[in-house]
Amino acid sequence: MTAPATTGVRFCPGGEAFDEGVVHATPLGYDRQLLAVGRPLPLPPSAELVDRLAECGEVLVSFEGKLGDSLLALSAVRAMRDWFAARSQASPPFHVEGPYAPLITRSGLVTGPPATPPRGRYAVIGDPESVARHQAEAYASVVCDPAAPPCWAADGHALPDMPARYYLAIERRLGVRLPADPPFAPVLSATPSRLAQQLQAAGWFNGVTLAAITATSWPERKDYTAQRFTDVAVRLADVSRTQVRLLLIEGSADGCVRIAAAQAGRGVSALHLDGVPADELADVFPHCDLVMGNDTGLTHLAALARTADGGGPAVIGLYARHAHSKWRTGLPHHHAVATPFSERMHQGDLCPVRDRIAPATDVGLDAITPAALARVCADLLAGADR
């Protein structure tokens, strides 16, 4: 699928390669393809960081910011684990704290929460606020700030997704060719949770199951609306002549969980899942055939959550203002539908918030019509670019 989804709106497949000459990128400074794993880079490492990390007996992973920012930063944790594993000495344990600890544990990068507060020399890796809390006690620290890592260019290609930015930034700072190659994002293993089993017993995973994410921390900018997603499902049911089951994933202002049937059109059965914790949704998403969502943490979670054999749905993120390439996992099944403004942010490696860029016209997700999105979904469900 290379044609625009509609006038000015583009479908961007997850496996799309970006030539470094057409995207604003920073040269990595070495040819990764020609450098053996474990070899020193032709760049000086951060000697202070390397020396301090080498003396740490524990690594504390601490994320308390936004869900999406935290999940996309897990590749930095992966890079640190890979660096310790490449050393001759035993790797220290990686412990995790914070509201996303159960999700992060699914990555296999950590050994669980610390039994006691860290003692002795330890390193902390996390978002700026979490690292700042440990600044007085931690012997070494690594800050994962989404505004910091540039879009790297390596081996003739630009690598704009956040997991690639973080992993390669850590590799450069530690001065060693680390083993991972794109995609750099670790996946999160699904488990047979109670909610997933209940939905399966009730038949919600029979036939064609779609999940649509409307929950977002920025509804005035990123809410595609339940009605538009329902319209997409109705169009798919008409085209496929198959019963479609739609799970509408919404937030909850009061923190309560509500599950209720929703009004839908012909050929579509809909269910609201309001306020369901992310840890439970991680077990629901892999059972779906396709997930649609705005540019938000739960959409990133849907792309990372996979079954034990690595299976799971195609995921489509909808991007109106931010760069569609940066705010994705880099995994081949994680696609995007983007407006022209999002495409310009991608090309220039810009951020409308960080760089104080106001669009020339009112740019919103309503530029992505349900009819256009339904065509993209139909192609993905048929197996194209999945």
C-alpha cells in the first residue's frame, strides 16, 4: 500500500525504510554493519558514565511519567542490559519501580521490584523526574528524555523511531557496538488474564475483532472519537460481509472500570471498556485482529504486547500533529496514517510542542476520514503489509 489514504493523508507501513537523504537526521558516526558486536566504537565513550556503571551492583529502572514515553524508552534499558552482558564480569540485577512495573516486567529486562531500597552503589535509569528523585543516592544515572535523542542516520538509512533513538544513543555513550539491530523495541509478553478469558468466553474474539483506542491525555487534539471508529467498523462489516466485534477502549475520569455494550451499526457488535488498567489491556490486545488508536500510550502498548510466539494484531496509529515515524515502536506491524503536517514533522525531525510550531491551518484527526481508514484496515486484515 503506497497510495495516499485520502487527499494529503498518507498510509505509512511499519516496515518502511527512510533514506537518510530525505529525512533530517544526525550521522551516527560509524558503520554498524561493518562493526562486529562488542568492538569499541571509533568514538570516545563517556568515560565518567562507563566507569561509574562498572562499579554499580544494581540497576534501578524507574519510570513514572506518561505511559507511552515510558514504554518507548525501554530500548534504553535493553541497551544497558546488553552492555553489562557483554562485559566479562557478572551483570548486576535490574529492578523496577513505579506504576508501570508490572508491564515493564513483561519485557524480560528486569527481575522485579527491589526487595529493599537499593543499597551500596547503584545506577538509575528512567525519566527526568524519576531520576531526579534518586540523584542524591544513585552513583550513576541515565536520563531518558524523549526530546533529547536525535534521529540517527546509519548505513544509509534514517532511524527515526524512539526505541532506535534511545538504543543508539546509549550505544554511542558507552562506546561499544551492542548486539541489537532494528527493531530495537522489546516486546511485552501477554498472559492468560481474567478479562481476556471472560471476553473470549463471551465470544468477543470470534470472527473479526477490532480494538479502537480513544483514551488520551490530550482529547482536544488526539480524540478520533468512538463514533468515527464505529463508522470504520460498520464499513468493514459491509465490505467483508462478516460480523465485526469492536472493543472501544476509553479512559475513566473517576478511576472506575466500566464494561458495557455500546450502540453500533449493522453488522457490528460493540463493547465499551472504560478505565481498564493497561496491564489487563496488554492481555486483551494480542487476541484482536487489528487495533486502531490515536498517538497515545495505549496504542504503543498494543504494538508491544504480543503472544508467547510473537504473534499479535496489526496496529494503526493516527497522527495529525506529531511525527508519525518518531512516535512509533519501529516494529513492522506498527503502522501509521498521517496528515500532511505530521509528515512535515517527520521529514524535519520536528516537534510542534518542543519547537513551538503552530500549524498554518487547523490540523486535526478529522482529516482522516472513516472511509479512508476503513480501506487501510481492510487491506491490513487481508494480509497486506502485515
